[in-house]
Amino acid sequence: MRREHFPPDRNVLDAHLTLFHHLPPSSVDELKHRLTGETRGVRAPRARVTGLMSLGRGVAYRIESPELLTIRRGLAEAFSGLLTPQDAGGWRPHVTIQNKVAPGIAKVLLGALCRDFTPREVEIAGIATWWYRGGPWEPLSRHMFA
């Protein structure tokens, strides 16, 4: 759906659920250590797509996962002094399927998707870290659930 509805020049990552938008490079080793502890030998958190949400200039699937929320809270606490205001605020877990389009285009897609929407289970395979380099994204690590 992302390939179909996301502007191609902006669609540089596969569908994902963002836990944090920015952590400083100095936290990389600690972050990798904590993510390994959260995932190695651990069953994947249960998760459900529960609805659609408007992003104003896009559309996203709303995700509910109490277990993933617990992981994020622990990480937020561990890195509390390093979080940006965006990451320190509330977290609305979602997977963006369209963004950076005119509001009218987003509204049409939201309406179309809402008509046929059915809540369903989704799989969270793991947690990845990325380094944003002003355009290209560089993968740093992958931490897969059991």
C-alpha cells in the first residue's frame, strides 16, 4: 500500500512503526545493547491494526500493542535525557501508508480505506535502528524477536 499511495521520491523505507525519531549517535552502543535484551529469545509482541487515522496530509494504520508500548516506555525512560520533545511526548503507534500529499487526496484515500476496514492481527518481526544521513538512510542494526 505504501508503494501505491506514498510519493515515490519520499518512500525511502519499507512500512514501519517508529518508536523514536531521533537519538544521538553517542547512544548507539547502549541502544543496541538494550534492544538485544528486549528481543533475543523473546516472543514477538502481540499487535493489532485497529483502525485508520488521518495525518492531515496522509493516512496511517493505527496499531495497538501493549507489549510494544512497554518496550518503548522502558527505552524512553532509559534515554529520557536524550529524547527530543517529539519523542518525549505521547506516542501514537501507527504505520504510515501515505504522507506528504494534498489534504484532499489524503481524505479520499482515508474514506476509501475506512469503507472496507477490518481490524486484524499484525506481526512485529523485530526492531531496527537506522542512521539518517540527510537523505539516504543507513541501516545500523536489526534485533529480531524469537
